[in-house]
Amino acid sequence: METPVFLPVHCKGARRRDATVIHWLNLHIDQVSLLWLLPILFLFHDFEEILTVESWGIKYGSRVEDALPPGMRRSYRSMLHMTTRNFAMDVLFVYILVVAVTCLAVFASFYWLYLAVLAVFLLHVFTHLGQSIYLKIYTPGVITAVLIAFPYSLYAFYRLLKDDIVSWTDVGWSLLLMVLLAPLAVWTLMRSRRQYKPV
């Protein structure tokens, strides 16, 4: 006979609230809506970055550059002096990619690229958190990364797996795809940003 496990009352209450929230989301968000939430919430996240990146770079650019290891300063210098327009152009390029992979998932049931982008969206949260913790200041995008990108990404993976829309094998292949394609995407983005001049 198994020994019963007694949880503190506050733990039981928290679990019930979590289950209630997830149950409500499951009832009100269908598969197509779940998929299209990625490009929608991506925009909300990047609006925070677009609206703050230029003023943040002017205020903290020199301080951040001094905090970076010497070998990284040249690569990041242009990023620290981006204008709102420069950054918005980068966001547009990435957004087109996000919409494209979402269309493939919705209309062609091809999920690997979607899962790869979703994984990047999730891992990107920790980039924002790491930057803020390392620099001990607010960094553009960190608020929506924690409040929007993180919970949505976890819930999206949960729902896609729970509803058998994708399998763990699909997730594994998508992560491999992410590992292979991410360096090329980052290199392309960094290369394009080298043209930006300090503001």
C-alpha cells in the first residue's frame, strides 16, 4: 500500500489554479489560433524592443561596451548604436520568416520549421534575462520576454504535444534544424548590422 503524500494547503491551491488556467486555455484556444499566436506575440515582444532600443543604446551603449570582453566589442558595437529604423528593418525580416513558417504549419501541416522558430523564441527569453542579470540594468525586450514569450512558448509546446499535433521525434528534428540554421541566421543578421553607424 502506497503512503499518501500530503501537500501543504497553499501548494494544493496553486496546483488547482494552474490546472484551471490551463483548462481554460485548452477550451478557448484551438489549434489554428495557437499556431497564429506565435507571429502575433512575436510582434508584441519586438514592439518593446523597437520602442526602446535607440534610446537605450544612447543611454547605456558606452557602459555596455565597456562591460563586454574585448573580443566581443567589435561585433556588438553596431548593435549598441542602432536606430529605431535600423532595428525595425531587422524585425521585419525576421517577422516575414515567422509568418512563413506559421503558414507552412497551418496550411501544409509541416511543423519542423515552426517548432524550430518556437524553440528560438523560448531560448531567446534566457538571452534577455542573461543580459539584464549580467549588465544589472533593464535591456530592451526583457519584460515581454518573461511575461509573453516564456509562458506562450511553454504552453505551445505542451499543447502541440498533448494534442498529438507533433511528436517528441518532431521536436528533436526541429531542434537539430535549429542548431544547423541558427548560426547562419545570426551571421547574416550580424553582417547586415555592421553597416550601421553610431548615432
